[in-house]
Amino acid sequence: MTSENQWWTESVIYQIYPRSFFDSNGDGEGDLPGITSHLEHVQSLGVDAIWLSPFYKSPNKDGGYDVADPRDVDPRFGNLDDAKAMIKRAHELGLKVLVDVVPNHFSDQHQWFKDAVASPKGSPERDRFHFHDAKADGTPPNNWISLFGGPAWTQVETADGSAQYYLHLFDSSQPDLNWENSDVSDDFEKTLRFWLDLGADGFRIDVAHGLAKENILIDHHDPQGLSDALRLDVEMSAETRGDLLSSVPFFDRDGVHPIYRKWRKLFDSYNRDVMAVAEAWVHPPVRATRYVRHDELQQVFNFDLLVAPFEAKFLYKCINDTLEMLHQVDAPATWALSNHDTPRVASRHGDQASRALALFVMALPGSCYIYNGQELGLPDADLADSDRQDPAFFRTNGVQKGRDGARVPMPWNGESATFGFSSGKPWLPIPQSWRGLSVADQEKNLESTLHLYRSALAIRREHLVGTGDITWVNRGETELLSFARGEYAIYLNAGNEVIEIPSVGKLAIGSNFKVVLADGSLILPPATSAWVAIR
């Protein structure tokens, strides 16, 4: 079923990393009852939906993205009754619920993979994955490199005593699935229906661009360069990155689209609006529109702002290109400044600029994604190597520090060393420097990032949602970026000098309290944004 005004078109979606949100039982890890008990905080922000990273049965070698059973809850997070209670409470609070689905790979602890390892080569059990013989010289079937470092192949003994390699684009504990096998597609349809029948409103699709592989037995001309190009923490020119990404043999192949057309029919068979958003890293960017054609998915993540510098000219091109590109397929844009896989926006740009960028982006048409803790202005935590758990850290012998810094638990209050997250020892240490950043502390401070997000989202909902496209006024020729939307003018000063803008409107909100209207002019300090009501 679809409707003319789908809920996701201009939704604000709050991402929850379950292990780091709130611990209800004192074991140091967040859980589903903990999420349920703190959904009022999420609702108070003024968001429309939550998206939860995986909470399924998993050995947790990769933060739950190594799924051992996609239709059950891992005991560390609770049980299925807890999931039902969480979904029910979210709906009572007016929040839609998206859950992660991970179709590119399973955990090596999934029963299918155990069966495959116990079966001979050429067996139906092995055909669910990508098992291949070694080259004549005994090396892996091709030279592909895992995105987590090291080879993308691991060798296992077969039941008859010989050996084969299996493909894993991520950790060796995450064997890639063979989507040309009907068992795989049938099983994932069961998973989609399982969560929809439990009340979920849709899905975030992990590695949505990775299901179809091509030329699987052919070497890549620059495997290390390609591996680096697929990571955000590697400095690389846009031209070099683009050249490498255009040659990816295992991402963004045409074979992914029949899968999503089939999923869309499944979604539309439900008597309510169901949506899915694709995590799809593609090049050139226009290929992202293929995932949101009228008979495929509803949203595709736009990752440009996760790597964008705080420069007016760059931001203009990034935002304008996205809007124009998605307008061609009549799909909503998506905007995200942080997530569980990338450095937090406050660490990339600093506190003041990150607040300014967030306020500017929240005025844009489309859907905004907010990562838990972003509303507090949390930076990445500076962790000791002994505390790290990301497989990328271990597979690269510490060369890549990994993503743990962005996954440190939420600080709820400043009254204890664990900041109200847990009565036990948090699974990652919470920096004591966060004491003034807790939810409780920011509640008391009207100039806090928490109050900025709440105020902006309230104005957005009442005055901007449904007002249509933007009209650019300043396109970054200087350090000023601005546009008009509905009855508001939106400004961003990305430079180092104060900008004075003639104005006849009323200041609605600024990213800091130094923004003022004086003698009919808007005084915009450096690294600051503001919304002005112009009618």
C-alpha cells in the first residue's frame, strides 16, 4: 500500500546504536528494555522515527552486523518479547520503527555456514556462499582485499579433506552470501515479513549495493587502492577515488536491482506504508538514483556530507547536486552528518561549525538522520588501543583505529563515572570530559546543543515541512550560503569573518546566541547559521 503523503518524505529519523544507548540490567551493554525506557527522550526531540542498528543473534565480531539468526534477538539485548514491547512503545509515542537488515553476509556462526563447512565442495550448502578453489599456485581465487584489511578470502578444509576459499568483503567471520541462489532470496523474504509482522515500519539495508558480484575469479588492477577508496578515513583526491570506485567489481552491479524490485512488491503488499533506505556507496553519485526508482526502494543514503569540508562552495555543490539528482526520479533527499561507521560531525568540524551545519541542513527538503548523541554535540571518544573492539583495528594491526570512537555509550547524567548509562562497567569507556555534555546537564542549559535540536525540529515541523523546493540566494561564491524556503530565509556563514546581511525579517533561531538582528540587519558570526522568518 502507498499513499500520496508517505511519512518518510520529510521525516527526521533518529539512529539508535543499541549497545550504546542505555543499559537496563547493569551488564555494561545497552539493550532493548533500555531503549524502551528512554524513548521519551527521542520523542522530545521532535523526530518521526527510530532506526536501530542490529540487535539480532550474533557473536558480535562486528558490532552485530555479523548476524547468526536474523529472526531472533541476541540475549545481550533481551528477547523477542522485548522487541515487541519496544516497537509497541515507540508506536504509542508516535514514532515509526526501522530495523537493520544485513543481506550481504551472514556470521560464520549462522547454521547455513556451519552446514557449508561440513559439506563437500560443489554441495548445495556451499552454493549459498561464494566458495572457490585456490589458484594453481595455491593463492586465493582473486586478489581482492577486505574492507577491514587483509585478503577478502579465507581457506577452510572441506569434508573430503581438500580445501576451498570463501569470500568475505568484510571480516573473515562474515562470509558473503550468493544472491544467485534462490535459498538466499527466499530466506530474506522470510526475514522481511517476520519483522513487518512484528510491527516494524521498514528497514535500513546494510551494504545494499553489494549483493551482486561480477568477475569473481578475476584480479583487480589495484586492490589496495580500491580498498582505500571505499573507506572514509583515507585521504584521497576526488578524482582518484572516483576512478577507483568506477571499477568496483563487487559493488553497485546491475544484479542488485531485481532484488529490490521484488522487495518493493513485498512491502507494497502490506496494508500500511512500509519504507526501506539503502546504504549504497556508488560512483558516480547519479547511480544512487537507480535504487529509488518508482518500483524499487524509497530512500538512499546521501553520504556526501559525512566527508564534506566546512566550505560554502563545496557545500553548495554537494547539496544542490543531491537535490537535482533525486528530483529527476521524484525521490526525497536524505541528509546525515554522523552515523556509527564514521567520525562524528563534532570531531570533524568542531562544536560551533557542527551546530551551524546541522541547523542549515535541518531546513532542507527531504529526510534528516540524527545519530544518537549527535543531539548532544558528542565528539568521538579518544580511546586507548587496549579498549578497542572494531575488527578493522585488529585486521590492520592497528593501522586503522576503527569506528569505536563514534560508538561510545550515551551520557545520560553527570552524577557518576558511567554517566547514568549503566550501573556496571560500560563496554567502551565514557570520557570524563563529557560530564557537561550529558542529557541532564544540557536540559538545564538553554544554549545547549540539545535545546538547539529540539527548537529547530519544532520550527521545521511547523513551518518548513511541506513547503517544497528551495530557492538559492547565495551559492557559496563567498563564504555565505543561503536559500529561501517557504516563509523563511536560511543562512550559513562558513567563513572566519562576521557577515552582515540586510534583513526585513524576524530571527527564528540561530546556531549560537551571538546571532542578532540589529538595525534591520542580520549579524552572522563565523561558523554560524540562522533561520529568519521573512513574512
